[in-house]
Amino acid sequence: MSSGLSTLRRGPQARLGFAFAATVLVVALLGPLAAPQSPLGLVGPTYGLPGEGTLLGYDYLGRDVWSRLLHGGRSVLWMSFAASVIALAAGAVIGIAAGLSKRWIDHAVVWGTDVLLAFPDLILVLLVVSMLGREPWLIVLTVAISFVPGVIRLARGVTLGVVSQEYVEAAKLMGYPWWRIVLLEILPNISTPLLVHLGIMLTWAIGMLSGLSFLGYGVAPPAADWGLMINENRAGLMIQPWAVLAPIAMIGVFALGTNLLAESVSRAGSRIAVRKGVKSRARTLMRGNKRRLRESQS
């Protein structure tokens, strides 16, 4: 595992992806502390161009674009992370349970997953948000639910592949409880594809949440939000392009960074998985030897 992780750290693609994603995260988390103006203050002319006292000019109401850019990342990023983590946790639990359950339960889960995957994610989120409101927690939960079927399918597939391995069969024959087998034998060996999928979901989530704000179903104005900034200033794109291009650049850089990281983890994952499998087999054999020794002594 250490060899695979060191390969991941040395890879230029992983370092570049980390630099991109970390830069956007730092801007989103610490940016409000460095903003020169209030994100809601009317401090300049409508669609004012960059110049003295303003780095990126002013938006359609005369608000400082740089200040709104520094304030606008927190909402979309925390919602993206929350939705992705919730979807990963829920989908992994259901997928692993389906992979270990009886055939009819597994078939029912697969059928339900296929039905949910038939609905486009964005349409489902728009339908729920338009009916129930656009509270942040509701948007996060809806986006997470739309991601869960994909996680279930992935977790179930990799679980079925791991369950047939000899170290899992050995753990079953030794009488270990199912929760111990899941935590010590199965989960460590399916973590790599799940982490890769988490990075992909982060990219989907930030794009979907920005799209919701652009369509008017996300963060309510006058709050600073990158997707909302694109929607508000699109009419003046030819006059003051920075009010639109700056938030697009932040979203694009973060999405590119997470994609590069996910691809790097996927490449290093094969080596990590092999090492985990060897360690799992050795650990299972050691436990079995200790148990047999205790039984012989008793």
C-alpha cells in the first residue's frame, strides 16, 4: 500500500490535480477574509471594467466581482462535498449489503437501481426542488439521492468480485461474524474504486449545483454564489466578461483538479489493491493459526 501511495504522491498528474483543487478550496475557505468589499455592497458602476480599486470590475448592479468571487465558493463547495459523501456512504452500505445478500434481495436492489438510473439526475433534482423549495439541506439531500444508484451499482459489483476471493472464504470458514468480514476483508479492498467514484461525484455535484443556481433553483439572490454570478451577468458578457468568466474558471479548475486526482488514484489503485489482498490473506491466516492454537491449548 505504501508503494502505491508513494507512486500516487510522485505522479505529476496527481500533484497537478491536488494543486488545482487545493487552490480553489483555499480561495473558497479563506477568500471572504481577504475580500476588499462586501459581496452585497453597491460600490461601482454597472458592468464597470477592471481598473484602479477593482481587480475584476463590477457586476450588473455595481457590486465588486472580485469580492463576490471570493465569497461565492463556500456554498457550492460544501454542498458538493456533503452530497457526494452522503451518496457514497449510503450507496456503499446498500451495495455491499446487496452483494452479500440472498439472490432475490440482490435482484430487487439491482432492479430498483436500474429504475432510478433511468431518470436524468438534473431533471429529478429540478422536479424535487421546484416542488419542495430550495433550502440548502434539501438540495444537498436531493443531489445525494440522485447519485446513490450509481454508487450502489459500483459497490455491489466490486463486492461480488471480492467475496469470491480466498481470504474472504477463509474468514467465513473460521467463523468470523459478517460485520468483521466486511470491515476487515471487504471494505479495504473496495475502497479504491469508491474513492475514485467520490472524485467523479464531486465534479458532477459542483456542475449540477452551479447549474441549479444558473437556472434559478439554487442559492437565492443576492447571496454570492458562482453559479448565480454566471446567471446574473450573462447579459453583459460582451461588456464585462470577467463577471462571468471568473466563476466559470473557478468551477472548471476545481472540476479538472478532482478529475486528475480521481484518475491518479485509479491508476495507483491496482498496486494498492494487490498489496491489500496479500495483507488480507496473511492477516486471515495469522488469525486462524492463533485460533487453532488457543483451541489446542484448551
